[in-house]
Amino acid sequence: MRPIPAHVPPEMVGDFSLFTSPGMAPTPNGDPQASAAAALEGPRIFYSQMNTRDGRGTWVVTRADDQRRVLQDPETFSSHRSIFASALGESWPMIPLEIDPPRHALYRSMLNPLLSPKRVMAMEEAVRERAAVLIDKILASGTSCDVMDDFAFPFAVNIFLRFLGLSDDRLEEFVGWANNLLHGDDEQRPRAARTIVEFIRSLAEERRRNPVDDFMTFVVQAEIEGRPLDDQEVLGIGVLLFVAGLDTVAAAIGFDLRYLAEHRQDQELLRREPAQIVLAKEEMLRAFSTVQMIRVATRDVDFEGAPIKKGDYVSCASMIANRDPDEFENPDRLDLGRIGNRHTAFATGPHRCIGSHLARREIEVALEEWLARVPPFRIKEGTTPITYGGHVFGIEGLVLDWS
Amino acid sequence: MKIKVHNDICQGHARCAATAPDIFQLDDDGYILPGDIEVKPGDEDRASVGAMSCPECALEIEE
């Protein structure tokens, strides 16, 4: 663990980490979001000595309103971090996530149309068909399944592959890369990162030679400021697409189905009234948020009494803000009909998740098709799902049974 | 009732339009169109919920 920097007052150091606090390590039947939200019992801001995947300390901003102020102020709180590249000992940004305004807007406006609400609507039929095929396969092979392995991951990866214009036959391979990258050890992670870099590079090269109608062709043909994107920009965009949309969507589906398995009345409600799923999934996104946004201070700044120094990391964990009682009435209770639900599962500020419209649709469609096809389900007797916190919160070993 | 639209704060979450697409109109990328919104009588509740749903607080309700 790194020493606490001298400018951090000892009384502002909190005993908390999204990586090591109770409930963050893999925990049978845990509730990592509730565990993380325990930080709301403490001060508005404090210092955590170990709060990133690479073992760095961060300030932790706990209140929803304060997180919004940080994330809406990219001049003071920069996103320039090169987290993917640093695993390889390199320092290029994932784009647009790790680019600050004003340049950020150039990339963002170029990519927005590819993931706009309208474009996502056009993709819906394919997404729905994918969910249906996977679920029907599960139903044909028995009366229980491992939700993450048999449904959530293949579903998310499949849609990603379709977006890249690739066929399903490499699905297993992709799931493996994603798993190693996100959950692997110190050897697996850089190896997976290198594999993904090589894959994006060769795909870009292939699309330059033989353009088709897909994401990577768009990227290699795109221009900013009157010039084509260079190789590093193409890589930065491709890598972000890879790392951002797999685990997150799959984890959301897993947490949601686990909740519905354990809350039969809510399951019955959504089964009876599928039109409620659109709103219900927002409430589940709020309660089961999976990511923390980290920013880097660009200057010394006093924030709610914390003497933040230039270069300090500032964490805005969505799962904490989304249970702030000043923002949400009865935050620990799930109210599937909650209205005016301004949760920040997709962050706020200029880096609002560019894939949020697609992710929302994927989750809705997954729940709609699951509830329409699978009989009333519960956690299989004798099995216990394992939850974990960390870089992206998640769940595994979720075995559902409808015998 | 009027909704003051802060386009500089809108980040294209499209939550307002998910609640009331007829009241909150978006551009092709999903960001709210410029201009404050005069809410028609009878639409106040849906307009309020739509405005409250904005994660950025870009929609200000003016009675």
C-alpha cells in the first residue's frame, strides 16, 4: 500500500475501500452496493488509502450532489488517466473517456450518432432475437442454468460482436479475454490487454482494406479537424468499446435477475405487467450500480473541506451516490415504480456513458424476454451466488431454477 | 408552468424524453433541443417527472 500523502490530514483518512472493505471481496450471497453505501454514514469526503485496481489512494466523494459537481467540472477534475494503456506500460488514452474537453467534444460528436437513441431503436430487433435464441436454448436443456455463463455474458458479448460486424464463432474467446482483463491476476491482465490491442489493430487494418457497414469501418474512415484518425486514436476508440460494454451490461442483468429470484412479488409484478420493466430496470440500475468514476485534480482545490492537491485522484462511486438519502427517498428499499429517478449509474457530466442507450435497451430486452419465456424462477437450492466489489461490481455462480 | 432548459448542462441521457417524449424533444444524438418549454395545462405532472429524472439537473421547473 502506498503511504498517505503528507497533505492529507490524518483525521480525513477513512477506513474504506471499494476493493478491500467488508463485502468487496468475493462474498457468498453478498450485497456489495449496500456495503459500499455504508460510506454515506461518514463524511461528505474522505481519503481512502487503497481505492483503485492498481493500489492507489483516492479521495472519496460520497454525496450525490457533490459527485455531480465533480463530474460536471472536467476543468478541475480531469479524466486523463490511460488506465488501459498503463497495464501495458504505455500511456495512450481510451477515447473519448480519457480525453478532456474541449477536444473531447470532437470525438464525442463523431461517435454519438453510432449509439444514439434512434440508432439503438434500429438495433433492437437483433438484440431481442439474440436474447430469445439464448433463452430458448437454455429452456431446451433443462430447468436451471448459470445466468452469467449461459445468458448474461454470451448475450452482451454477442451484441458487441454484432456491433463490430463479427460472427458468433469467436464468442468464447472474447468472453475469455474480457474475463482475464477485468478479473485476471497480474499476469493475465496485461496478457489479455495485449491480445485485445492486437485484435483491434488487425480488425482496423482489415476494415481499411475491405470496408463494410460496421463500427470499425466507420472509425477508420472518420475524420476530425479535416484529417483521418491516426492509429492510436483508432486503437483508443476500439479498446474503450471493448472494455466498457461487456462486463457492465452482464453484471446489471445478473444483479437484476438475482433480485427478482429473491423477490417473488416483484417478479410476479413484472411478469404480469411487462410494460413496468422500463421503469423497474432504472430502479435496479440505481440500486445495483457497478462502476466508480475516477478523476484527477488538475490544480489544488479545497472541496468541502478536503485539501485536494493537483494530481490527486477523486473517486465518484455511483453505487454510493445512488443510495444517498438526500437524493432518493428510502434509498435502500427498491421501489420498482420509483419516479423522477435521476440515478447516475451511467455517470454525469461530459463523459456520460456513450453506450447508455444501448445498455438500457439490452437490459430491458433481456428482462422482457427472460420473464416472457422462463417460468417463475428462484435461486437453485444448495447454490449460493458470489458477489464482489472492486473495479466493476459483479456477481457469479448465480444458478436459477424453475423446476 | 415552464421548464427552463440548460442546454450547456444536458449530456444526452434522454431520461426526460423517456418519460414524456411529446414534451421533451431531442436532437438526433439524444440531447434536448434548445429553448425553454411552455408546459400545456394537463401536462404538468408528466413534465415535472421528466424534469426531475435528469441526472444532470439540466431542467429547471418554473411555476
